[in-house]
Amino acid sequence: MMYANWRQVVGDPLMPKEWPRRARIGLNGFGQMARTLLRCALEDYRGLDIVAINEPNLTPEQMVYLIKFDSNLGPFKGVVSDKIVVVPANDDGCGEYCNLEVSGRLIAVFRCKNLDEIPWHWLNVEYVLETTGNLRHLKEATKHLIGGRARKVLVVGDAVDIPLLMYPICCRGYQRGTSIVASGSAMAHAVATLASLVEDCCSMEECMVTLLLPVDNQQNLVDGPTRDIRSWRKGRGALQSIIPGRCPTVIQSVLQAIPSLFGRFDAILIHVPVFSGAVVDLTFRTTEPVGGVAEIIEKLTKSPLIEKYNDLHVKTQPVRKRTNCGGHQQPISSPSSGVDMIRRDSDQSLSMSSGPSLGTGADLVPVIQMPDDLTSVLVPLNKEDAFVSTDSTGKHTMCLLSVDCCLSIPSGNIVKLVSWFDLEVSFCERILDTVVYMRSVDHT
């Protein structure tokens, strides 16, 4: 507990000295996306601290339970304290709120219904991630800046009149003076990732996309009414039917990210009764006949645009040189983990724990685990991988190209590409990448 309190005050001792102070992030809303963001941020090594959550519809006890257990991602690997700590008001102008302790980190919980009443400044929040999905207009997003006095707002999802920052596809226009941006939805990210590569190297004339998506919390389990009067289909039972629909907000975000596709792109979505995994089915026509799918795949994997994305990713990352506590050199292994705690028991066996207060007398050795390589924009999957939708759960890549499912007409100019992606983890990793990019620009 002492280590947890000390780390909360001074920051993680494993952060590089060359990088600025840790980013303080607030989440508005605590749905599935926000909970996945919390998990990913706790495993991230780049100094992203979620210090506050605003959720008026959940009690702190319900939030603790939802952090511990997730039907798609499994149980939380860290330690979540059941104790809710109430922080009284002080002389600095901070009112009363409560704290959750997750993996040794204290997270403040607010329950404000109005955006301009959320006291982000109490915790000195720098970036607010708007995850409710209900905010699409710039006027509404400014309430976080005016009332809560946050510095930056990132709307997680598609928006109407908010500038788009879709990392790494469309982010060059972001400047230090920009206060509010939108990331686009997970579907828009997945489509734009594949479409940008095809547009760059395949002489595409036009394309159409079909999105196959799992059920979501806006659908009914059984037949019932729907709030969307434009599509009565959305009220039908999610587990009983395959439900098609239009996706105008996704199309708008993709066209904002890739303006050259205007007038040459359209898309629909289809909800299927599964709980994880999604598919982008992109069909396009080229100006000249293609030799086959293998030729297209080779062009995509060797596209110069991938190198540009990787170069951008390298420039915005913190310095990778680390110094461990006590000067001990520790191995670097898993590419998907951040800081884990390894407890060395008396029998010399290793047991994993993610909290600082497991047992007494154990030698807790902080181990930094960093990626071996960059996060790939596109990963081709071969036939022997035998990939299905559940296999995409937890994957960090937005475009897992299923090579054996891609088609082309011999000596023709029509090609179909099929790629998998995870609506939760892969998208949340891109959101964290976006925050790191914003931070690199803001601190330059």
C-alpha cells in the first residue's frame, strides 16, 4: 500500500527522464469502450494516467464490479480494491468525491449529469476522452473546457462539426492551439486504414464497403421499438436476426480522413448475432486489370504509406531508454503489456500479480515490458491461420487481412478484400496513440 500511495504522488519511477510529465486523462462515461480504455491505459508504457471518471448512471460499487469482470476480455489481471475512499472537500476549492484503487492507482469518480459541472480541474485533467457516444457537436464539447476547465477534449467516435484527428491516417492538421477533436469510430478507423492503403498503391477508381459488426448495447435482445425512426429494423431482436443498416456517420468520417474518395465511396453495415470480432469487406475497381489477389496483397504490404505511418509513430513516441528502480536490468518481453509486478517467492517460482499489496515479505521487482516492434498498420493472415471472429479479440491491429478470403476476377479489375478487426482493444489502442500524438505536438 505504501508503494501504491508513493507512486500515485510522484508518478511511475520507470518513466524516462527525457519525457515530460505523465498525461492526466479523464473519462466521461464508463461504458464498454471506457472500460477497455482503462485496461489498455494501465498496460501502456507511455505515461498515460486515467485519474478521473465521470459516470452519473453507475455507483462506485458497480464500477468496481465492471472493472473486475468482462465477458469479452476476461477477468481483470490487476488488483481492484473493493474499498471506496471518500475524499473530503479541502481549502483549495475541491469538493467531495470518492476514489477507486485500481492496480495501485487512485481514480476519482464524479457523478455529474451536466458536462459543464464536471470538475476536471480538481484533478488537473489535461485530456478528456468523451466516450458516451452522445456528443457529436462542437458546441456541446466546449462545455468540458468552460465548466470543467479541461485543456483538451477528444471525442471518441464520429462527430458532425468537430475537426477529425484519425491517427495515423489524418492527423497532420492538429496544432497546439486545437482544443477539441474527434477520433472517428472504430468502424471508420478500420475502413479508412484499409482504404487509404488501397488508394495509395492500387489505382482505385471506386469502392464499396460492407461492415459486419457484432451486437451492441443499442440493439434490443427481443423485438421492440427503436428510437431511430429512419430504420425500424434496429428494433428487431439482435440475437435472432441479421440486421442491415446504413452508416452515414462512418461514411462522413472516412471521407474527412481521405477526401480523395469523395464521390467514389459508399458503405453499409450489417449486425450479426455474435459478441466479438468485426469484418471489413471492401470491394473496389481498378483502372487497369490486375494479375490476381497475390499482386494486390504484395502491393499493400509494401506500400510506402506504411513506412510513412511508422515514421510518424516513431517520432511521437517517448524515449525508449528506461532506468529500473535499483539499477537492475530486467528482461523485455511481451509486446502487449505495460508495467507488471513479478513476485519472487521463497521457492524461486514466479507468480504474476499486478498490484503492489499482494502478500507480505515478497520481493516485488518492477519489470518494464515494451514492444519489440511498431504497431503494424496491416497484418496479412494466411490460410493456415484459420482465423475466425473470436480470434480477433484483443488484437491491437486495425487491419488483419484475411488473404484466403480475398477475391479477384481473372484478368479483371474488380477486387474484394476482407479484413478482421476488434471493435474494442484495437480501437482503444489507436485512441491512446492519438493522445500520445496530441501530447507530442502540445509539448513540442
